[in-house]
Amino acid sequence: MSGISHINKLLVTGSNGWVGRAACASIENRGWSVRAAVRSTSVADLPDDVVQVGSVNNQTHWAPALSGIHTVLHCAARVHVMTDTAQDPLSEFRKVNVDGTLNLARQASAAGVKRYIFMSSVKVNGESTRSGHSFTEADTANPQDPYAISKFEAEQGLRQIAAVTGMEVVIIRPPLVYGPGVKANFAALMHAVQRGWPLPLGAAHNQRSLVALDNLVDFILTCATHPSAANQTFLVSDGQDLSTTELVRGMARAANVPTRLLPIPVWALQTAGQWLGQGAAVQR
């Protein structure tokens, strides 16, 4: 895209997280000025300018972190929890992802911040699409779990704040992110492939969008500077959708190990998952 504008100082929240840390490093590599907001300062490999803000909620005091800031990149969040033990998961997600996000946005606007970039999730769009179709930014939101609902509610609140205050808001909904240091489901799948375990995924001919960490960070920083990104919602991916079978084969090639895929029909996996109480895991 053309029309890149100059940026002054950028605040990154959740900068000790996987995406936030990568964003800070890329910002510094570009010669920009960055400030890292963290819950605890006992974290290595962060920019020299670090501000400890404590827990992110509706009581967080952001003034020291926001002083002199032009753009906020808000990565801090209560992330998707596979086995949530909270009695009211939605309430817990809202404390951080909704209340914390909107509290920061209100204080950012009052402090003169020009642009607020919110890291949301493609789960706001829903859990799946019809065969041969992809999610788009124009789709009606269809969040189906507490994490996705909290992200959608935060998006709605941010748009209201932008309309009232004039602060520019950019919403990014990434799909599954992969790259060095990836954790959770993707890391578990890589571990299984590298160990040579037989996997019942040889007949999973779905299509799934992914985005590499470096590509996501590059897109984020484009959104930090490009005038046309203001008040837009973006879905982002590598542009090469893969089936689960193709993904496993690619992992095996990268690890230089044989691929051990069993062609178990998807309906059989889904049925077994329901019997074992692991239907959601099979779907993921």
C-alpha cells in the first residue's frame, strides 16, 4: 500500500507475550520509538522504555504508559483457554478483554493518542465456513465461545469510543498464528509429527487459513502507519489455505521425518470425539 505516514512513539501492551514481544522487536528494528507495557518488569528482552501497569482491567492506571504516545497496539488479553476452570468464564474474559480494553482506549483518547490498534480474533466471525468459502470483514459476527464473545464486545465498544472521540481504531482479526516459539495446539501437533507418531488426519481435507508471526507483525505495523487503515477491520492470512493433512505433511518435511497419516474419515473422528467427550478438540 502507498501513503505510509510517519509515526511517533508506539505503546505495545502485552509486550511480554508472543505477538507483543515480536512487535516490539520489529518496531525497534525499523528505528521507531517503542514503549512496552507489562504486568511485571521482571521480563527480559524488552525495549529500554518499559512501564509496569499491573493487571489489565477497568481499574488499570495507564497515564505513565500513555505519556507522549502516538499509537497504541493493544495485545494484552485473557487468551483462549482450552480447559477453563472459572465458574463464569465469560465474566473472567470480559474483565480483561472488554473492560480492560475499553478502559485503556478511553484513557488513550484523553491522553491524545491518535490511533488504537486492537488485536482481536477471527473467532469473532465464527468457528467455520461453508466449503469453498472464506470469512470476510463484511460478514455478520458470530462469536460462539466466551473468548470470542469478549473480543466482539470489545470491538463494539471501541467503535463507539472512536465515534465519540475521533481517535482512530484499527481492528485486526488473525487466524491461527504460527512461527518460532508457537505454543498450544500448533506446538502439540508439531511435537507429535516430530516424534513420528501416527496421526488419524490423513483424510482431513478441510481448508484453514494461517498467518506467520512475521507476516502478522508486518501487517500490524502497516496498520500503525497507513492513513487508510483508520477505523477499519481486517482479516489477515498468508494467502495459502491448507488442509490439516497438508499442514502435517509440511511439518514433517520441515522436520525431515516421515509422515505417518492414517486416512480415518472425518465423520469417524467426530463420532469418536463425541463419545469421548472431546468433540471440541476434534473440531480444532
